[in-house]
Amino acid sequence: MLSGRDLMAGAQTGTGKTAAFALPILQRLAPLASASASPARHPVRVLVLTPTRELAVQVFESFKDYGKHMPLRSTVVYGGVDMNAQIDQLRKGVEILVATPGRLLDHVQNKTVMFNQVSVLVLDEADRMLDMGFLPDIKRIIALLPKERQNLLFSATFPDEIRALTKTLLRNPAEVQVAARNAAADSVTHVMHPVAREKKRELLSYLIQTRGLKQVLVFSGTRIGANRLAHQLRRDHIQADAIHGDKSQAEREVALADFKAGKTNVLVATDVASRGLDIEGLPQVINFDVPHSPEDYVHRIGRTGRAGLTGEAISLVSPQDHDAIAAIERLIKKRIERVLVPSFEASGASVAVLMGDEPRRDASRGRERDRGRERGRDRGSRHQPGPSSTPKKASDPIFSAPYEPGSAPRPDSAAKPQPEPQQQSGKRRQPQVAALLGGLKRA
């Protein structure tokens, strides 16, 4: 980076990627630093793009801390807050601008930011930006930048889509991969609890209360689910709050501050919190909903076990999550320890499959045998007619009653009266069905 070469770098989350690009950038900007108050002496020289507001704030604070003894200015712009304060900061002049793509384009449209002197572009968590659909915005921003610049791409994971992007963005880049692709940190222990789907919330409360967990980050798959889960935990007398994209930036900042300060024991979050949240000494992460993408699992558990500390990743796994867990284990190249919690486990062969005691194909055969027995019983019941052969289901009399036309009957209807016994049985004759759906055929 100090030589000005383009770079594609990856490492496990929590190992200090922000410092890895912030320190060399500050070193290169040092000769250009100016103590002048004139905005003209502080043009935007470095642009850092991040996928989420939380990550943008974290990167900005890192630049501010590392360069506090240098006359360099930095600021951050993101959506969900008033633009006027951001405009005032930009007009004063900043050398380092950290931004989310959407809000940055708003400033471009309002002509409150200029890129003509940008010499370094940083894409932080580039894979997440692709997942969130920011690629068109990124291309629009790149088109506004000078062609001669240094491009730096940092991410915890490198899917094939990122490698395709580097061919168009980076020029002869150096590639630095600190750890194996998509690897999980060794400082994190993994455990999963097989559980019936309808008992997940009860098991979560049980684990928090019996183990005395004081600071735990719980991941939910949806925003509505996060709100509902936080509400249910509060009903169980557990201090909980939710953080997700539907909340305003002020609400998200308050929820995160209360969690860091210990006022809230449980923070329920969607994947908006799987990147960029740096919570010092976070001991546990719980996957209430197992992520569909195994890479998201790596990012989620990266919130714990950071900066050399140990952490624990707990997953509540129902039978429907079997395939997702198998994909995660293939990605991290290790088997996750299974621990059954009495009275919460799923029933039947699904427990054996999740525990790894029975191959999945054997469980499938067992289910096929069960279906075969049920089909056999059904065939036997058809050969034993009688009132007790099949239980009679309760039905709505409006829909089960036979069709009775309200208009005058057809001329030939007198010769063909409707047979009462079939009407009592609840079965409709074919002519009646046709009349109900399409009307009677006129003579």
C-alpha cells in the first residue's frame, strides 16, 4: 500500500483490517497535511465505502483516533440522519471521507462533494455491499473518480463475484490472504443445540437465565422476528432490545450504546449487525435463526472472539436447518459440537440426523417406511366399510350442503327429481357442480 499498488486483502473479521488500511493511508497523506483553515487546502483525497452505517462510523472513528495528532480532517456520511450537518462538515473541507453508497450519491446530486482530487478508493466489506445490491451505486461513484488512483479492496470473505469485480476495478493487484478463505477465528468455540422449532424461544430464555448470560448478541433472520423476539424476552424478564434496518439511526445508536453499557443484556439483531459492530469483550453470539448463507455465519460469529479474546458461538438448530448447518461445517472445515438440552429437543429421527448419529438417507428411508405403513392402513380401511372406518370431519354447513337453485326449475327437472340419499351424504352430483360453477344450460 505504501508503494501505491492496488490491493485485494482478506482476513478473519475482528483481526484489524481497518487499521491495516487506515495506517498506511495516513502515512501517505502526512506530507500533504495542512494546518490551514481554508477548505481549499483540505480536498477529499481518500474515499472509503462501507455497506452499513455502523461500519461507516467505526471506520471513521478509527481514522480519527489513529490520526488525532495529524492536521488531517475526516468525516462520515450515511443515511437515516439529517444531511445539513454532513453538508456543513463537507464544506469545511475533509481529506478522508467515509460513506455509505446511497447517501454519498445524495451529496453528489446536491453538489456538496467533489472527487477531482481523490487518490485512494477503499471498498470495505465489498462482498456485503454486493449482497445488499450496492453494485450499481458503486459503479456510478467509481465513474466520478479520477482514473489515476489507488484501489484497495478489503473483506472477510472472497466469493467468486468479488474476484470478478476485481478484474474491472483493480489494476494488477497484490493479493494478501491472511487466513484460509472464509475461515472462522480459532478463538471462537462452536456449539449447536438441536431443538424443536416451536421451542426455540423458550430454549433461548432458558439458556440466558440458567447460564446467567449478561451480554449476548442474538441474530434473527427477519426484522419482524427481531422485534417479536425482543418483546418475548422482555416478557420473560430479560432486558432485551432489537436493532435492524427499519429503526432510525438514533434508535440504533441508543440500542447499541445501552447494550455496550450493560443496560441491556440481550441485543437481537438482523444481519445489519453482522458487519461493523465492534463490541469489546463480547462473550457470546447466538444464532436464533441459522443463516442461509454460510459466509454470513462467519461474519455473525466474528462479533465475538475479537482482538485475541475468546468467544462462544451458539446455534439453535431445528430439523429444517439441517442443510444450512451442513453447508456451514463444510465452509469452516470443522464439525460443530452437538449438545442436547433435555425437554427442548426435537422428536423422532430428526434428532438423530441433527446429532449426526444416523445418516440422512437412513432417516429418509425411515420416513418412507412410515409413509408406506400409513398407505397400507389407508388401503385396509377402504376394504372395511362402515361408520367407524374413517372419522367424520367437522365441516361448514354452508359449503357442504348440496346446491339448491333459487330460480324455477327447468321444464325437464320434474321428470328427473334430485335423489335425496346422495344429497344427505354430502356428495354433489356432477350436473350440480357444473350448475354451481358455470350456471345451468338454457333449453
